[in-house]
Amino acid sequence: MRNLLVFTMIIACSVFSLIHTAYGAEDWGGNLGVAYWKPDWERASTDGETSGIWGPTASIRYKNLIVSAQYFTGEFDITVDGGSTEYTADRTDLDIAVSYRFMRYFYATVGYKLIEFDWDAGYTIDAEISGVAVGLGTAYTYPSGFLIYGSGAYMPDLEYKWNFGSLETSFDTTGITLEAGVGYLLRSANLTGRLGYRYQDFSVDEDEGFGNLDDESKGVRAEISFFF
């Protein structure tokens, strides 16, 4: 619910941006759309499969400054290594970023990352990974409308909160996110389609002694959005 409230605020700001654009404020622009991601979710002791997680995306641009967000939610089938029992896990991913475009085709980003997931294995597993991210990205659109893009982010100081039955604790974690792909701008309809590959990896500090909580998600990501 908290994630949805945050994203509602982003959508409201995007609508405000659309109003500015409609009145000819050319410095303003943005995107509203929906994204789909089908990651394989692997940890040292569990594997997760999904038919896909999805959710809204939004961005607001003023000149070279861009505020963006994306939210994914969905279910995974979880199996524990060495076992045959399958569990259902609910998971949400939220990314919020502030970017500055420089050299026309490149941008630098500071953002916030939040992942929440839980499932019932006879006891409740409830976890959250959150913290600040910094990164770089690039995007280039050819005159034909074909585009290529890529981005990478590093999260140097994440907090991994872990509730395992009656055990409640947290760990220092680092992470990376990488994404690259292609797309097409249909200018006549103000639509953009993208198809790429997204990789996320989170590693618990070795000094913590809980390497079995290391977390990796990777898979195809698709998005369609309306740009203004």
C-alpha cells in the first residue's frame, strides 16, 4: 500500500506535467506507461519462477532534469534447494530516480530502491531491501524512430531487513542493476515500445555470515508508454 501511494503521487505529478505540455511549455515532457518483467529469481537456498510481474511507469522532464519511477508487483513460485514443496511468494519492486541529462545522449542518476517480498513456509518469511542508488545511462533515437538504450546503477549501502519466523534482523548489503535494450518511437501516436534485458544482484556483506541471503533477478523486460 505504501508503494502504491508513492506511485500515485508520481502519476499526479505526471498529469500536472501533461497540462503544462498541452499549453505549449516546451521545456516540459514525460512518459506514462506500463512495464512487464519476467525475471528468474535466485538465492543461495531458493529458486523462484513467475509468469511475470508488471506495473506502471512514469517520468517527468523539465529541460534536462528528469524524475522517474517504476513499480512492479506479482507472484513467484518458490522452491527450496533439496526440497519438492512449492511456496507462493508475493513481491514488489519500486524504483524512484532523479536524473540529469548531459552531453545530449547520457544521463547521471541518483535514486531509491525498494524490494519487498514474503511467503509462508510453515513460518512467515518477510523481507525488505532498500537504499540509495547511483548510476549512469544512455539512450539514442535514430531518425527512423528506432532506439537503443542502456543503464547501470550501483547501490553501495543497502539495508536488508529479514524476518524469519521469530527472528528479526537486518544486514548490510550492496547491489547492482544493469539494463539494455532496443525500442521504437511511433511519433504519429506518441507511443514508445521497448524490449530489453534487466539484471539485478544483491550481496550481503561477507562479514555478516549470511551469504545464503544473496539475491539475483534477471530476465526480459518490456514496456509501452505514451510520451508527451
